[in-house]
Amino acid sequence: MSDDAVVSGLIRADKLQQYIDIFGALVGECKWHFGDEGITGAAVDPANVAMLDGVRLSADAFDAYDAPGQVTLGLDLERLDDLINSAKADDLIDFHIDMETRKLVLSYREITHEMGLIDPDSIRNDPDLPELDLPNHVVVDSDRLDEA
């Protein structure tokens, strides 16, 4: 690991893929906040219709995780998805973020990828949560929902 790495970890490919997919459904790039408790992110789609807030990938989900401070990084989720697409679900992805080169370095099996980071200031800010009073709720059987 480089002395300039601010975040490093080891995680199963399927866990990372699920986290990417959550955000990828709404946006192509977003900010992820790395801290000692894991990764959190928020996003709002370009039409301001759907929003994610405080979606966390806990440090417990990693086989190894080190983020000695707090850092916010901009990621191209489409590119990240492409880079881990050839990983098998149980492959362990070793990653670190090198701030000197401003790159995310991913390794699994014999494959190593480098991906440039996006300046977080150039990405849309995390959404502000509206104050909503939503007193109603609906319970739907999942089989019915699947059928619909």
C-alpha cells in the first residue's frame, strides 16, 4: 500500500457490486464518504424524483478495511462497475485509494485496474432531506408485487 493511500480494504466482489448497483440505478457518478465505520453515500437522480440518503456499506462487510480519517471521493460508478464486472461473486477485491495519483486501484485474481477519481466538488451535492409527514403506509405481499 502506498504511503499516500487514505483508504484500503478487502471485500467480496458481490458485496461491492450490490453497493454500486444501489447508486447506479439513479446516477452515473456520485460522492462516497469513507470513514472508520465504512462507506456512506447519497444521491438524487437528475430529474429530482428519486433519492438515496445515508446508504451505508458497513466496515463489517469488509474482510479488511482501513480508513484512518474521513475523506469524500467522487466516483464514476459506470466505470467502477465495468472494472469489477469480470470478477466472480466470491472473488476478494483488494483496493486502495492513492491521493497522490488521485486513483482507485483494484486487484482481484491476476487482474489490476486503476481508475481516476472525480473531483467531489464537480459532482452534484448530496441531497437535502425534505421534511415530510407521511402518515400512511401500504403492506403488499411480495409475491403479488412480483406478479405485477
